[in-house]
Amino acid sequence: SSGINAEYGHPDKHVSGSAEVQEHAAESSALLNKAYTCLRDPYCRARTLLKAKNHNPNITVMDSEFLFDMMEFNDQIEMCDDAETLTQLRIHNEEALAELYSQFEKYFKGRDLETAAERLAKVKFLMQTRERLELRAEVIG
């Protein structure tokens, strides 16, 4: 981010400029920082790619088998009472996330945007599951 701002005009380089120039530099810097943050986040980046192709990244109908599997997995998390099992659940979740991101990329590159969006919707569920795993880890200690 600092390299981007240095090249395109960090607001600190415009302290002697007019108020308009300073405001423009601050707005540009904020926009660049937001873009950089999104590019570093695979989920945000994938949503932005779909939007750039004029495809709505929000899926309203989800695969019922996937939803059932998620409910079962979340039940396993809630019933988990030892760190070793929780570690295995975390590994499983991270592997599933990596696979879904890989599938997103494959379908996006193949221009199957609907399937890419569906994979991304599943990513969101697994990201929420990641948060549940973290909360459970705090409870287990």
C-alpha cells in the first residue's frame, strides 16, 4: 500500500498544496487503500471480479445438500470439547475453503459465472464456520 501511495501521491506530499489538492490526494489515497485491502482479501477480490463482469455475486438459492452438511459440521463444532478434535475440524474447514476458492477460479476463468458465484456463496458459509471454530477454541481454552 505504501508503494502505491508513494507512486500516486500520498496526501503528505501535498501539504503545501491548495485545500482542493489536499482533499483530492486524501480521497485518492483512501480509495487506493480500500482497493489494496480488497485485493489482499480473496473473498472481496472474488466478489469484485464477479461485479466487474456485471454478475451479481449474491446467491439466493443454496444447494440443500451443502446446507445440510454445514449444519452437521456446525453441530460437530458445538459438541467439540477437546483441542485436538477442534484442530482437525479447523484443518477440514481450511481445506474446504481452499478447494472452493480453486473451484471459483476455475469457473470464473471458464466464464461460468453462475457456478463461480455459487462457489463463492459456499465460501461465505465456511468463513462463518471459521469464526465459530475460533469462538469454540476460546471456550475450550
